[in-house]
Amino acid sequence: MDRKTEIIEEIQKIESENQGRGGIYYQNLVTGETWGYREKEPYLAASIVKLPLMAAILLMKKQGLTSFRDQITVKESQKIPGCGVVQHMTGEPTLDIETLCKFMITISDSCATNVLFRHYGAELIHEKFLELGLIGTQFNREYWDLERENRGINNYFVPEEMGILLKKMYDRTLIDAESSQWLENILRQQQINHKMGGFLPMDFPMAHKTGDEEDKAHDVGIVFAEKPFILCYAYIGNNMQVYEDFIRRTTRTLAEDAGSIEAVMARLAEQE
């Protein structure tokens, strides 16, 4: 049995046993091989949609519609629970766009994300998503907006669309070379690494973004193995811990298939 078939069959087994829906998108950045399972379907996004929002902000910056130096004051009433530090800041802090973006990606700060979403507005963000080629991937409401959530208004991502975005970033064609490099650098600083990075050595090079809720287990990014590859995982259903374990094991296996993990770590050590 080849690796692709083995992985897809395991996803189907997890789906069957846990009343869930899993998906994966894979692309080898050396050979160009691509394959997937349910990779064209939309999934409730959790925090994954923060990645395309970051890309949209970079696009607006390139177009002169925003600046990283612009500042926003976070009102006390706008602080929400969840990941991040902004909710814990004393008073009503004023933060620049770049700081909010870094918080949004590296520690998945949902308060920072809401501040940015509110600043730009759903209509402009939707327009920029379309310019980036994102159709099924949508950012339709703030986090913890229970009124809109109860009306069925949600955020979505499509694994294949995230894979295409990451490929453009890798090729330095996502907006431009500078924007692509900035995005990769900040994704490499991701602090939530228990899924794709869970069975890899600490500090193994990856550029990724996670998404977690009580019934969701997502992770999308580039693994910089000897032969780098893109992985976009999605899961919605019961027993998300089972899928998280699948993500850890599968990422490790594919990294081993792509060359020597020890050689990658040795090169990193030489660069320090």
C-alpha cells in the first residue's frame, strides 16, 4: 500500500469511528506531487482563517490601503476570552497593526484578530480574499460573536485553497517577494506546535498556522524537511484528540519520507 492510500484510509477510519469529517491536502515542493482527501470542501475554520486574513492585510499594505504603523486602541468592551495576550493588557492599549498581526499569527490572539477584522470591515476583507483567489475560504464574523453564530454565519477554510496560498508564499509570488518572505517568517515563529510539530524535534523548521476548538483540529503549513512539503489538515467531529494524534504521526512519517530529519537539525545547529 502506498503512503497516500494508507493516510486516506486512516482518515476514513477516524471519520467512521468518531462521526467526524476529516480532510488533507499534500504537495511536495520538490517533485510537485499533489494529492488530497476532501481537500476541496469547506470546513468551519476555528483559527485557520487568521492566516488568509494576514495575507489580505499584506495585500492591502501593498496597495497602499493600510500601514503597519497605523494604530488602533482596544476598548475594554472589545476584549474577549481565548488565546492571546491583548485581553490581559491593563486598560485600553493602543497597538500598531504589525504588532496585532504578529499576535494574531504567533499566539493565535483572537482579540487582536477581532480588532483587525473590525478595523478593515467584512466587505473589504471579502474583496481581498477574492483577489487572493480564496472562494470557499471566508471570514464572515468576529470570534465570540454568538448572535451571528446562532444565525449560521461562520468562518470557513478550504484545505486546497490554503495549500495554494502557501505554495505562492513559498514561490515568493504571494503579492510580492517581500510580502511572501514576511509571512513565511512570522509563520515560522508559530508558538502553538503540538500538532504538526508534536512528533518532530523541537524547533524543526515549519511555517504553519493551527486551528483548535472543542470539535475542531486543523493545522496548515509548510514542513521544511530535506524535500519541503505542504500539509493542510482539517477535522470536525467527535474525539478531536484522535485526529490530533493522526496529524502528529502523519507529519512525522512524511518528514521521514522526505529525507533525514537528523540532517535538517544538524544544518540548523550549524547556522546558530
